[in-house]
Amino acid sequence: MSRAMARRMPIAPDVWVTIDGRRFCIIQVLDLETVLVQDTDRGETRHAKISELQPIESPAETPVKTAVTELAVIKDQDWQRARERFAIIEPLLDDPDCTREKVQTRAEAVGRHPATLYRWLQDYRGSGQLSTLAPARPGLRRGHSFLDPEVETILLATIEEFYLSVQKRSVQQTYNEVARRCRNAGLQRPHPNTVRNRIKVLSEKEKLGRREGGQAVRDKYAPIRGAFPGADWPLAVIQIDHTPVDLILVDDVYRCPIGRPWVTVAIDVFSRMVAGFSVSFDPPGALAVGLCLAHAILPKETWLARHEITTAWPVWGVMDTVHADNAKEFRGGMLRKACEEYRIDLHWRPVGRPHFGGHIERLLGTFGQDIHTLPGTTFSSPVARGRYDSEQHAALTLSEFERWLSILIVEVYHQRLHSELGMTPLQKYEEGIFGTDQRPGRGLPERLLDETPLRLNLMPYVERTVQPYGIVIDEIQYYDEVLKPWINSLDACATRGKRKRKFLVRRDPRDISRVYFYDPELKQYFEIPYRNTAHPPISVWELREVRRKLKEEGRQSVNEDLIFDAYNRLRALEAEAVQETKKARRAAQRRRGHAQVEGLRPEGSRRRPETPLASVDEIQPFDEIEVLDG
């Protein structure tokens, strides 16, 4: 498996995987959690959990760090070029009967050489991501081939014409044909591993269609149309929405009421399974959408273990379509780019047609009925609440409610008969994956293995220059040794003057004590801490509160020292008032929640020391010094 394809791991028969370092071949997918695998060397057959499977790396490859394609550094005009190129090759990608004649016809229709379309097809099939089609900046192209261009054309054409044909020729026969064509053209033949790796990146669906025919693909993959437009199989359409929870929560320390949280939920329309959710006291925004989508796409075994839940939640994989309302957090440029990168169609609910979001709203209504049984519920209206004192009865913390909601989803809702489906959501999901006597299943989705790029692509970003003191965002300085090569670097694309180069920096609004710097040459993210690591972690919302306080005090200019001095004063006031006011307790609880945010740990990243440096006031002189003689 190439590094590009290592981003996702298919779960299907005849796929090779590793378990605890040993190679196995998947013989059969038994259910949503288990496969039957075989060690062909020892002749052993055993059951294995899907969560245990890891992809196989080609022995010929030297392990290297996976490069991260940063979407934000791709200019809008280059992104548009990528979309145009994808539109050109999309009919060929989706055509199971694609032939050389069709490629040539398409090339003539768009005014391109067939070799160009072959190259774009190869690039996109290697990663499945739109960014691979964006024009490369000056220098070495992403995924650049060191083959002679004429050899490259022969290799791609041979795979298309010779390997992807109904004759079903082997990889070795394909290599022999490449070698023959190169010899006839007087060119140096490529290494056998080059041909082998190019074929490995082809999807199973594409190989089946080209070698077995379109009917074979339709028999295996084609779904039967469903009632909701487009929701014909699992993960075809995901609906996502926010809502305030009808429940007053308490803080972790004093168990006093602090207010209602927000929940963002994603639902699979075909099966009504909950694909993912996020819950927080933070207001709805792009971050909540990103957290919810990442939770929906990624496998959930680790997340369930952290919440001490043993029931499976077998929903993972990149969805085809995300269906959302018209709120501004769903219309941001980065969310649109991230969806296009993973070939997710982002659709917004038509204005004035609320029934288009009916599935997610009915789900939230179903959850509301269960939430109304909890202590501290606000019910759906003041009339329904009557004389019930929600704050007096409040008992659950945010973390306790998150675990309660998780159990409600995986152990109750997924297992409960759904009136519209006539079966449970889990049974409907299994039916869509494995099929029935009347309709084929879609098969298990590929598992996305690179968690960090997905989370980073859904995180807010800014562009900054690198100064001798590091990076400055909102008057706060960040520094690490990895920034040294970029200090005062100039923008090579500037048409006039010596303009300093700007670099992309991502930041989690919940904890701005660290940022993630994107190195454009290494194509890696690096974690950069505060320059002054004695400063406490704070959130963007706390920073805004501090700046508002300084403005009220009449401060015309703001610097880092003033910011953290004001922050410490506000926290001291909050400590005095925390047992008295709900607002102060809510602020303290949000801060405790932000403090639990786990860093992404991108490859090559560095962390600041776990032990904070002592402040000047804490350092005391020795009472006496013992002199050692000799």
C-alpha cells in the first residue's frame, strides 16, 4: 500500500492487513466489528476485531513521515483549477466501463492530451483527495515521478489499456508489457516495484469494473433507491445540526448550577444511526461542526474506552453528502474546502423548507424526551415546566451528561425499534452494509487512518510572518526552535519590494496556549507553545473577555503582559464570586473543559516541558551555603 493510500484502509475480502506485526489476509467480513483472517504462511484462520487491523506497508518503501496537504495554502484560483480538473476526469472515475477510447474522446472534448488525463487520474486515485489536482507551486510537484515523461506515459497507458481490461492480466504480465513497450521505444524500463505500486493504489471498485464489467460493479455496489433523496445506503447523506439542551448542568467543583450546554449531532439518514456528536458550553460555531464531523468520520473504539462504554458504535468513514441548515458556521470557506478535499458534497437546507432537516430535528426531539426525565431538565417550555425548579434539581456535570448521552445513543437509541424503519437503526445500518436477498450492500466503509490532517483541516487558521521573537497572534507570542529557518524570510512571489513571507498557523479556540505551524517545505505541522511558558492556558473567549475588560479600563494599546495581568485579576475576582454567581461558575467550568483538550501531536511536533517554570516571586535564595573544602 502506498503512503497516499495509507490514509484509508479498506475492510473487504482479499485485503492484506497486519495484526500485532503479523501479515493476514481478510477472508470474510463477519459483522460490523469482526472479520475472518488467515495467516497464509502458517495456514492459520482466526477471528479478529476490525479495530485491531493495521494497513500493510510495501516492503520496498522506506518509512517516512506522511506529508500533510494544507488546504489553506492553496490559493483560490489554484483550488478552482483543481475543481475544474476533477470535473474533467469525474466521468472517467465513475465509469466502470472506462476504456482507452473513452479517455481519448474525453481528452479531445476538453482540449487536453490523453496523457494529461491519465496523470490526473493517477494522482487522484492515489489519494482520493481533491488537493492532489491543484497546480503545484514552483519546485518539485507533489507526488512527483522521477521517471522520464515518455516512460511515465507508457506506464500509465499500459495500466489503462493492458491491466484494466477484461483479459484480467496479472501484475507481472503488465510489467512485462511495460518493459516491452519501453524497449521498443528505446527507453529505460522502470523497476517492477514501480509498476506494482502504481497498480496497488487503484481501488477495488475500479479494478472490478474495468476487469469484470459494469454489471459486476452494479451487482456488488449499486444500491436501491430510498425515500429521502440520495439517502440510498449508509453514509450517503449525513444531516447535522445544533440545539441547546433542555437541561441545567452543574460545575465539577461545587456542584452548583451553571446553565444549559449545546449539542451538535450528525445522523445517518439511511439508517437513522447517530454518526457523531459534540457537546460543550461554547456557543455554536465552526469548531463544533468540525469536532462533530471528525467524530463521525473517525473510528470510535478509543473514544468509547475513554468513556468506559463497552457497547460498539460501528459507524465510521467519509460520508458522501453533509446536509446542514443555513447557519454561518456551515457556510465557512474552510468547511467547504475540507469537504471538497474528501469529496464530500456540502448541501444547505433550502430557505423556507424546514422539512428538509426533518430527520435530525426528529432525532433531537427523541433525545429531548429522554432528557426531560433527568434532574435539572428545563422541559420544552415554561408551561411544561410549571413550578419545577430546574436549577434546584440540577445534578449532572458536563462530562457526566456527555457519558449519559453516549450511553443513550449506543445502548438505547441504536437498539430501539424505529417506527419509520420497522427495525432498529443498528439493524438498518447492517442491512445497508451487508445487503439482503433483495438488494446488495455497500460494504464496510474504509477506515480513515490519518486523524491529525482531518482535525487540522477543520480548525481555524491565521497567516503570520516569523520574527526573531517568533509568531504573534492577538498580541501573544509563540516560539520554538523549528521556527528559526523561517525568521524574516521573504515572499518569493512578491512582485515588488521585499515583502515578508506569511505562514499558515492553526489554533484551537478552546486552548490557545499552543498553535500549529505548517512548514511549507517539510509539509509537516509543528506544535508551537507560548514564548513565555509561565502563562496559563486560556481560550479565545477568555481572551475576548480580557480585551473587553482592558478597553473598559481605558487602555488604548494592549500587549501580552497586560493581557495576562488582566486575566489573572479576572480569575481572582471569579474565585471570590464562584460560590455566589452562576455566571462565574459557568466561566470556570468552561475553562476546566478547555484545559482537558488533548493536543493533536502532529508528526515532528514538540511539546513544551510538562513542568512549568517557576515565577520570579517563587524563587527564594538559600538560607546558607555550605562550603566544601577539598
